[in-house]
Amino acid sequence: MKRIGILLVVLVTLAWIGSKVVPRSEPAAAPAVVQTPAPSAVAPAQASETSVPEPDRPLSAAEKKAQQERWLGARTIVAAERAVRNEP
């Protein structure tokens, strides 16, 4: 029991130290001078963000299957279905 307690304390300590060592995604101090990009540079970035809308509703079964086929490929999905059904 004592060994488990010591192991737990060591793991928590390592996790705490690791969280302090890893740099954060946000800078701690804001830069003094903030440069604004030109309007022509902003437009393409906004266009690419709006081209992929986030769905408000859950995907239907057909949409989900099409998405999986795009991501994994049809052969992979067929092989997985056969493995689940234990077909040769």
C-alpha cells in the first residue's frame, strides 16, 4: 500500500513538472506593437475557413459512410466489415 502511495505521488509530481515545462500555445505577455495584416492577405485566409463549414446537425448514415470511405478507403471498410462477420 505504501509503494502504491509513493508511486502515485511520483506520477502526480512528474505530471505537474511536465505541465510547467511544456510551452503554452498562448504567449504569456502580449507584444508591445501589434502589426495588422494587409486586407488582401486577410481575404484568402477567411475564404479557406468558410469553405469548410462545421455541420450543425449530426450526419446521416449515408453521409457518415461516405465520410468514412473518403478517410479510410472503401477496401479498408469492406475488410473491417468482413472481419467483424468472420467471413474469409
